Amino acid sequence: QVQLVESGGGLVQPGGSLRLSCVASESIESIPLMGWYRQAPGKQRELVANIPLVGATNYAASAKGRFTISRDNFNDTTYLQMNTLKPEDTAVYYCNAWSPRGLNSWGQGTQVTVSS
């Protein structure tokens, strides 16, 4: 399984921005789907956005218009640009790598806290 390491989380005021990064231990150029999920305290993990090798990106309704997912296959990195952050975006954010051949890897997560 590919190892994933997230970074870029932190404390930000409402309306602020953060850019999360997810670096993979091996090439992601053949991984069909990279995604970002989040889990808030007391809640289930939920999809934020995912990006296939080919095709359109997919966003949760709460992320549309504010978040942008991208992948740099050359540098084996997946990003999540988050703008206009809200307190309800507070959560641990996890990177995921998935393939229909049984790959389903998760990173350790990075904490995002939106508070004044």
C-alpha cells in the first residue's frame, strides 16, 4: 500500500485560507483516484473532494465553490486549496488513494481548526 503524508493544517480565522498537501511514497500517476476526506469530532468521516486520473473532479456540496482539489502526478502530491473557511470546516483532514484493484490507503490526517 502506498504511504500518504498530509501537511498544511493549522489554526485559521473564519474567512481565511489553507492549502493542504498530501505526499505519496510512490508514484501516483497510475492511481485512479485521489481524495480528501474529513472527520469532525463525534461525526463520521466524509468525502470533501476527489480527483481521478481522467475526468471531472468531485466535490461535496459543502466544499463546492470554496475548495479546489488538484494533483501533481510528477511530484506525487495531491493538494486541497481551501478558501473562505468556516468554523464548520474544523476537522481532521485525511488523504486517500484508491483503486479498484484493492488499493485504499489513508494518511495520518492533519488538523484544521477554524476559529476566531
